Amino acid sequence: MINLHERLSEFSYGFGVTREVQSLLEGIGLRPTPFLPNLLHEKELGFDVGFNDRGRVVVLQFKLGHELRRFHRATPSQSIPVLERPFWRFVVDTSGHQFQRLTEFEATDADTFYVAPQFSDWKVYESAFQDGKVLEKSLLLKPSEISRGVLAQGGSAGAHRIVYDGSNRYVCSQPTPLHDSRKDEMAAEIRMRIDQSAATLEEQIGRLYERTRPTDGPGALAPSRRDEIFARSKGRTHGMAAIIGLEAWSQGAQLFFVTEAQG
């Protein structure tokens, strides 16, 4: 039995988000298929995905915010942002492998978001989960928006605090407002990009697989691991899909293959 006084876990939160993203995208005529690493244990690796259909790759990076009631300034001269109480904070290292990988995915046209709860305990999560409102009570933030905020304040790569409440969000050290996405905006953007492009899911997977990986970044899977995956795959596209799914999963992110639903 779950102790509702325990702190929310990233695993449980991610499960709730994944479930709701699937339902949200299905509700607008799309077919989302989450990448699950347990598929790699199958004798023959394959996905029940329409790779030849128009589609997108969606990547979600889960973050748990630390609940706070007081903003602690890094320096006496630092501005205090407008925040309701309580508010939440998490740290993004823009020089770290996780952020670099997400930036690679977004730059290669994958729909990529940090997702963080506007709550921090089991009781609120359990209620939101039962009501299907986990996403509604979450912050959705693109990596590129974090980069924009850091640059706007003249900051450099490194650890930066993201602070947010139900309606405000900032990147620090000098608080710079950020634009987030609501769940319906995220879904509508994915739908619009599929409708306005003739690109198939296979083509996007190919671009992601062939993207340039910086030498000082997280890098690609070892050649022996890639060869083993391709050897067990139903085809090259299935192998490439598994590899980019693993690259996301290795940084704690959930990847979806999204296509148009077939009537």
C-alpha cells in the first residue's frame, strides 16, 4: 500500500504523464506509441508503428521540482521573482549530457519538452492521476526556451535554477520569464506539424539517427551495441528507432513515436 505522506517519485510521475500524453494525442486523431526498453529483450526487435505514415518523434524529460515557500537569492543584488507560495524549483545543467541530448533532439525537429509537476506529494498526485489532470497540473518547457532565457540575461552554460508556480516560470540567476506550453497547445502543435508536413515518421527517425553528435556530449551508442540491435531488428528503421529510443532513455527521457491514426 502506498504511503500518501511519501514524496512523489519521478517514476510514478512519469507514468502518469505518459498515460495522459497517450490519451491526449489519441483524442486528436493521432497514434502515439511510447518507446519501452523491455522491447529490446525480444528475440526479434520490432515496433507496431506505421513508419511509412506521416508522423513525429516526441521526447519528454521528467523533472521533480523541490517545493519552496521562500526564494533564496544567490546574491544580495539578485531580483526576487513574482511567485505564489508554494512554488517549485529544479536545476538544469545546460552544459550537461542530459540537456545536450535534448537540445540535439529538438534541433533535429523532435518535439521535446521538460515536464515538471506543480505539486510534490502523493496525495495531490493520486487525486490528479484519478482525475486525469496530471498534465494540467504540470509545467511543459522546451529546452530552447531555457537556452533563450539564459542568453537573455547574459548567462553562460552551466547549472541554472528553474523556478515556477501555477502561472509563472523563470530561469535564474537574474530571474528571466519563460514561455511554457499548456497540454492542449503541445498536442495542437504536434498535430499541426504532422498536418503541414509530408514527412513520414521513418524520415524523421532517419534524421535523428544520422544527426551529428558533439564529441563532448553524450555521444552515440557503442558500435557493438548498435550492431547487435540492427542484427535483431525487423528492418533498419526498427533498429534506428530502438537506438534513438535508448539514447533518450539513457538520459531519463520518454520517447514517443507518433503517427496519424488509421481509420
